[in-house]
Amino acid sequence: SHGVSPAFAVKIFKQYRDAAIAVVQENPYRLARDVFGIGFKTADRIAQNLGIPADSPRRAEAGVLHVLAQHSEEGHVFYPREGLRESAREILGIDEKIVDAAIGEMAASEELVVEQASEESPVYLKSLHVAETGTAALVRELLQTPVRPMEIDVDRAIGWFEAKQGLELAAAQREAIRRAVDSKVLVITGGPGTGKTTLVNGIIQILEKKGRRILLAAPTGRAAKRMSETTGREARTIHRLLEFSPKTMRFQRNRENPLEADLL
């Protein structure tokens, strides 16, 4: 009578057992978070069948979470509060003030994180905020540890690489190799055709010549394959490199069992 299919009914019962009916009647929007396969739209339809008003605070909260989840699937870790408010208002068809109040309530209950210090007022899902700030802290820790000293004439090494490859590096590329030799962490960025692949090859060849053990990693299988093709060395996905175990949902490589390499 509330528009729940038999397949979803089974999933809901498995999740909540004897409390299933009570949970669905009290807050059907929990289904979108707790039950795999039930999204916001299905939960919203069930809620409407139960007579929950369109301007219900719970509906506003669920709509905000839905927008943030969609945004994260596109690769974003946060959404500026103003944009989030507008997107949720469009989907829900309710007043912006209700949406804004929902954001405030969820921030107070720590379901969301709103960084007030920034002009954008970024709004994060709690898990993504933990991931981003945790990553930043770990990078800071890496930067504070000393670099292992290496005896190398970088200009001579760059000249050796250029002669070997039959090319001449641009000034910015030379600077990137210099920094790679004495930096703990380095980010090289640029559009297609700006010479990132050449740089990776230069860094690998120069540091391998100095006896450094190097591992190559990429976020996706496709990127790893491309890296293998352009460097002539094995590149692996981050999950494969860190030996992710689906059974335990953990990485086998960690602080206690680090990778056997000098450079990643």
C-alpha cells in the first residue's frame, strides 16, 4: 500500500528486522542511506505515500544528502553552501530557508561539515571531510620528514637524460626534475601535451641510475596501463599496489607493512 516492491521489502526487513515497519513509518528517508539499491527518489515516493509533507525537515535533510552524494560521484569532495541550497531547492521544490535550516541542523549533529572560514562555506559529507583533512595531515607529515641525501649533479643528470632521449627539456621541466630529486612530495600538473610523461620518464631514469627502487601507481586500470606503455615499467592501480583485500576490506600494505621502495 506504500509502494514498496517485494524485492525492496525483503531488503528493508533484512536491514531492520522486526523494527522495519516502525523505522519506515517514522523516517522513510533512512532507507536511502541504510538500504543498498534504494535511492532518494524511491524513499521520497514511499514518504509521499505515507503522507509526509513536502516541506518536512526530514525530506529537506534527505534531499541535501542526495545532492551531496550525486556531487561526490562527479569527483567533488564538497559543494559551496549557496550552490547546494539552490540544487536541493530545485529537486525538492521547497523554500530555500527550509533547505538552509536542514543544512544547519545536520552540521550541528555532525552529519555534515560546514567550513565557515571560507567565503564559499564549503559543505562536506562527514566521511569526505575526514578523508580530505586526513590526507592533508599525512602529506604534511611526509613533508616534515627529512629527504634521504643523494650525491648527484642534477644538471649533469638532466643533460645525460636529454642526450639519451634526443630532446631538450623546457626550463620548467628542468626545474621539475631538480625538485623531484630533493623533495619529499612533489605535484606536477599540466594539460595534455605539456610534457608530464617525459618528466616522469626523466625522474625514473635519473633516480634508477642512482640505485633508487621505484614503484609506479595510478588511480585507474586504464591510467596504469597507459603509464606502463609510456615508461616501459610495470605500473599498478593504487588498490593493487597496496594489496587491497576484499575479504577484510583493508589494505595489506600499511605503516606496519610498507612498500619495498624508495620512490613512488
